[in-house]
Amino acid sequence: MEVQAFALSGLLLFTPKRHGDDRGVFAEVFREEVFQAHVPGMRLVQDNHSVSVLKGTIRGLHFQKPPRAQGKLVRVVRGSILDVAVDARSGSPTFGQHVAVTLSAENWQQLWIPAGFLHGFCSLSDGAEVLYKVSDTYSAAHDAAVLWNDPALGIHWPVHEDAAIVSEKDRKAPLFRDMGEVFA
């Protein structure tokens, strides 16, 4: 498994080695000891599965507040997405910066997004299916969001905001500057 780090500390891109022949492809997509070697002490406790029916669907920017903050290991099993992680750690030198990565069923890559980051994605294809492992279970009391198209974040989404398919919750989320110091 190849692992790539980013300038935003903690973000990692895992690319599994694929083995193919005339029958198809096999890959080991998760092995705990490999993950632990790069993210020591992190337990992944829940699997989530998301389906975006139409291209241009945006989900995010989501996070869970401490003490129920979640790290996420995100991969796509059908179609493709633009996956975005925004550094929301107030003491970080990259606070407010983001990384955007195309994850697809074709490239098999997985993005590790540690707690302290906002997470969102835009489906680049109809029927995009996203699987992600998280480090804590869902907690409605700690669930929060930041406005997906906040101009201060400078995210270049692959869909015009008038054409984006966005939930009411995400459309009404607060601006990044109004979230306060959630992650010290």
C-alpha cells in the first residue's frame, strides 16, 4: 500500500496495490497494522455508506464536535467524487486551508481525514457511492457543519452553486469564521 502525505498535517492518501488478471482485480483495501503504522492509536469503529443519485450533489462541510470528533477514511466504490478536507484546528499553521482530491472507483484511493478537519464532497458522476470508516460513532448532539461554499475557504467546487444539489441543512450552515474555536 502506497501512502502519500499532504502539506496539511495529518491528511493521508492511501493507494492499495491492485492485482489483476483476466478474472478481474483484487486488492487489500484496509489492513489495521498498515493503518496504525501511519495513524498510531486510531480505532475505526463504524462504517458509513453514502449514495449520491445525481452528479453535482454536495455533502458537507461536516464535522463532529469534541469530545465526539471523528476521523474518516473515505473511499469510492462506484463513480467519483471531489473530496475536500478543511483544516479547522485553530492552532494549526494551515488553519482554514484545504485539500481537494478526486476519489473514484477507478483509482481506488482512500483519503484519511483526521478529527479537526471539516469534510465534504461533490459527486462527479451519477450514482456515486462512498464508503467511509470513522473513529467515533455518530452523535446528533455533536453534529455540525460549515457552509459548503463559504468564499473565505476558496474551495473550487466542480459545479456552479446554482446547479449544486445541497440539503437544506448544508445550505443554511454557518460561515467558517462563525464556527468558533472548536478544535484547539
